Amino acid sequence: MPISVGDKIPNVTLKTFGSDGSEDISTGELFAGKRVVLFGVPGAFTPGCSNTHMPGFVAQADKVLEKADTLACMAVNDAFVMRAWQQDQNAGDILMLADGNAELTRALGMEKDASGACMGIRSLRFALIAEDGVVSYVGVDTERGVVDKSSVDTILAHLPN
């Protein structure tokens, strides 16, 4: 069952790329006392994610960060891939989160089986807003190539001033 408005973000340890390489980051710490926008993608460097989803957030990161404390992107990839994708996309304002074992993806109910494409378990395309760890908006796009409910424009429309 996918996470819903009013649900609490599960506490899971993810990886990010810091000054010393791959570092742990817990969702408990990340979301505590903050307004966080988190968007999840099926995979770094995949066409829809690289050509449509991420560029929208890169272009409007400043607008999101006027209304949120943190803007983060998550994928079922490792921290090194996420860092390379961040550099490729000029996404320096976006916190890149690696969910290599799909632990948060599964805990959020956002997993999809992409084994048919030799990609294993991946994340659905989604975006959410959480206030102190409690979801206030969640949008999931399930149609291939469609970025609507998880787009930056939709997130901006749901972010309070």
C-alpha cells in the first residue's frame, strides 16, 4: 500500500555522497522539523528521468527551496551513480539520495518490478511533500513517460507559502 497523506515517513538509512564519499543519512534526521520535498525516479540516467523529471526540478529548485527546507531526489541506485547524475544534470541544489537496496522505496510502497527490462526492483515515479516527517502531498505517475502528479509544477502548486 503506497504512503498516503497523513502518514509518517518511515525511518530508513539511505546513502548520499558527501565530502568523504558515500555517507549514511537517515530519513528520521532528514525530515525532522523540516518541510521536505522528495521526488523518486525509476533510475538515474534513464531517459524520462534525465530528460523530463529532473530538469524541471533543477530549473525551479530555487522556487521550491523558497517554500521548503530541503529538495531531495531518490532512486534505487548507489551513491556514486547518484553523484554522477547530480553532476551531469547540474543539480547541485538537490540532495541526492541512494536507496540501493530499495528499503525506503518498499517502505513507502513505491516499488515496481522492472525485471522485464533487466533493471530489478525500482521506484515508481513520485513526489511528496512532508512536514516534520508527515506527508502532506503525494503524487504518483504510473504511465510510462508521463510526469504529471510528480512534476515540479504540481509540487509548487501544493507547497504552502
